[in-house]
Amino acid sequence: MFSKKKLFTKGMIDVAPHMLSVIPFGIICGAIGIELGFSPYLVYGMSFIIFGGASQIVFLQLLSGGASSLVAVTSVGVINSRHLLYGAVLSEYLEKMSFIKKLLISYLVVDQGFAESNKFFKKNKTEKFLHYHLIGTGSTLWICWQIATLAGIILGSFVPEELGLKFAIPLTFIAIVVQDLKKIDHVIVMITCGLSSLLFFNAPFKSYIIISPIIALFVAALILRLKK
């Protein structure tokens, strides 16, 4: 039986290797925010409120490109909708906790923390205070993310405009999806999304960012039905 302190420490240790990718990503997010012309306070405040790399970059990029606040917020919601699945998986282990505690812990749940805590939960279902492992992973990620974002903001303030960091936006997302290029059905969905975004690029309020993934999801559902 693990104590609360040991579970918390175990969470910190388990998620530590992920800092090799999280810290550089946080630096990029902070620097890109400055590069796109936003104030340091807004960029840093976003790390507190949104606390999600891909979501923060998309939010900044849409606003800088002239998209409405509604489209920007909706897009972030669509990107973060995967957290609904995370919550459904974790609910099995957190069902005895109060709603307020679940709500507070949910703020700390991000991709890497969920992955490590979920693996630990499956192997230690009988532990009484499993949520302390989740708090350990989430707290570690949160602290490192805030420090990395601040470092990026400072870096972005000194990088000359001609050596801008906007190129890092497509590179970041290419790194995320490159593994999916091995599967033909994933490639079809990506191409569909890309072509749809070009086709609806002139849609009002820059809403192509929402229309294109919806079309791609429809194609993905169709492919799954055909495979069955």
C-alpha cells in the first residue's frame, strides 16, 4: 500500500522523461506568442487558463489570422474534446471523490500525465489514494510548462523579426501527425481535412478550421464502416 506522499512522488518520477519534449514545446509556445505580436501577459495568462500546447498555438494563430473569438474558442474546445475520453477512463478510479475535487484535478490532466497515470492505475487498482499519482504527474507538467512558457516569452522578445519562429508552428504539428502517415486510412483522413480547409478557406469568420475537421471525421467514420 502506497502512502499519499509516495504516490505523488511516483507520479512525478513517472512523468519526468516526458519533460524532454514538453519543455522545448513550452518554449516554442511562449516565443511564438510574442512573434505573432501578442503581449507577454496574454501569452503567459493563456498558459494558466488553457494549459495545452497545441490548443495555445491554434488559439494564437487563429486570432492573429483574423478569426473571430467564437471560432478561436470553439476550435480550442474541439482540440481538447479528447479530454472527455480521458475523464471517462479515469472516472473508474475517481468515482468516490467529490465533484469539486474531480473538477480541480481535471485541470491538471494533460496527455502525458494521463498516459502515465492510466498505466499506473491499471497495475494498482487496489490502491486507496490513486488520485495523488495523477496530481503528481499533472503538477510536474504544470510547473515545467509555466517555466518553459516564460522562458519562451523572454526568448521571443530578443529574437530578431527576420529570424522569426513562425516556421515552428507547422513543424510542431508535423511532428505530432508523422506517426500516423504509416496507415493509409489515416492519410486519407488527413488529405480530406487539408483539401476541405483549402476549399472552405474563404468561409466567414475563418470557420474553415471547424468545417474541415468535421468533414474529415465524417470520412473517418465512413472508412471505419467500410472496414467492418
